[in-house]
Amino acid sequence: MSVVTISRGSFSGGKLIAECLASDLGFRCIDRDVIVERAAAAGVSQYELRDALEKPPSFLERFGHRKYLYLALIQAALTEEVRTGKVVYHGNAGHLLLKGAKSVLRIRVIAPLEMRIRMCRERLRIGTDEAIHHIKKMDDDRRKWAHYLYGVDPHDPALYDLVLNLESIDVSEACTLLAGFVRGQKCFSFGPSCREALDDLALASRVKADLAIDAATSDLEVDVAAKSGAVRIRGSLNTPQQLREVERVARAVAGVASLDLDGLG
């Protein structure tokens, strides 16, 4: 695959594997901070964007509609960052934000609690009890986040193409195993069909993000899909006049060749 997402629990070795895998394949390695910085170019606080990617429902519920805005901007930033392929992304919910792109290989890294506690203690310089509390809290927050926004449990193996357990192999061995697996996938060379799938997702995400930040349409929550430049938008309008505004914003996005608004009303 030309894009690899690595999901992991805190202190499970996912970051180390992502960096090693990217180096082995000659891919770029990007993380949440890269995406947040790009998304914040729209004028949104980086602090709030990071919280939108990390905090459980209580945070997002306080902001109501703004969670939709944050996620629209983050998804647009991520799809733009990976659309040229040859990328390893390690960060919360990459496999969910890129859902629908067939050229994405979704990997989940897990590790024994003892290993995670050791890594947490070494990195944060804290005691065992504090490390256990920290790990459990972060895992719980991520589980609540994924369930609240996507209705899924991030620990569900069905969400991934491959689940890798570091209990019996080290990071170097895991990296070698994954590199061989990636090279064996049909989208590794990033052919036309793989590029088209990412371009479609990037275009739909950009239209959704632009609608979310335009003053005339920022109060809407819509579903957007794209296929070879043909964009379809579905959802509810708050006023009849917004139909014209949606069309204006969407047609201004580079790459939109045609627009289907029959599902707006």
C-alpha cells in the first residue's frame, strides 16, 4: 500500500515502528502534529484541534457543532498530506479519517502492559502506579473518542488489515515483517486506481472543510462524496438560501467538475 496508518495504544511502540518502517520503505513519516499544524492554517486554534483528536466526549460536547468543524479540517489536512502516497501516518484515528480510500493499509500495534509501563516510566520519568494510571486513562479516552464520533471500539481487530503484537518480537523484527508485507500489496507502486481513490477522498474532504469554514455555510453538517471530479453533497439546510451558498463554495474548490445537490434540503 502507498499509505500506511499505524494505530496503537500509548507507549506500545507504534511511533518507533512507524519511523523504522518509513525509513525502510523510503516513505515520509508524519504524525498528529503535522496534521494539526496544516489544519490550523484555516484559522483554528492548534490547542483545540489537538484536544479534538485526543479528548473524550465531554470536551467535544462542550463545543457542540465545533467538533464537526475540527474533524472536517483535520480530515482535509490529512488527506491532502497523504494524497501523493508513500506515507506512514501514526496518530489517533488515521484509519478512521481515511476510511474509504482503498490504497490505505491499516495496522494496529499492541504490546503487553508490562512493556508499556516500562516505556511510560522511562519516557515520563514517573513511578509504576502513575504509569499504569496514565496508560489506562489514555486508552479509555481514545476508546470513548472513537465510540462517540464513529461508533466503533478502536481495539476491534476488524477495523484493521493487520494486528501486530510486540510480545514476542522486537521493533526491528516487526519493522522488517511489515516492510515485506507492504511491498507485497498491489498499491505499493501507487498505480492510477490507488491515486484516484486518494484524490477522490481528498477532494470530498476539501469541499467539506471549505463549507465548514465559510461564514454562509459554517452552521451546516453535510456528507460529501467525490468520484473523478463529480461531487455529491447530502444533508439538511437551515435556510433555502443556503443551497446557493453551498453551490458557490463547492464550485470554487479546485478539482470539482460537477456537483450533485439533489440530496440537500
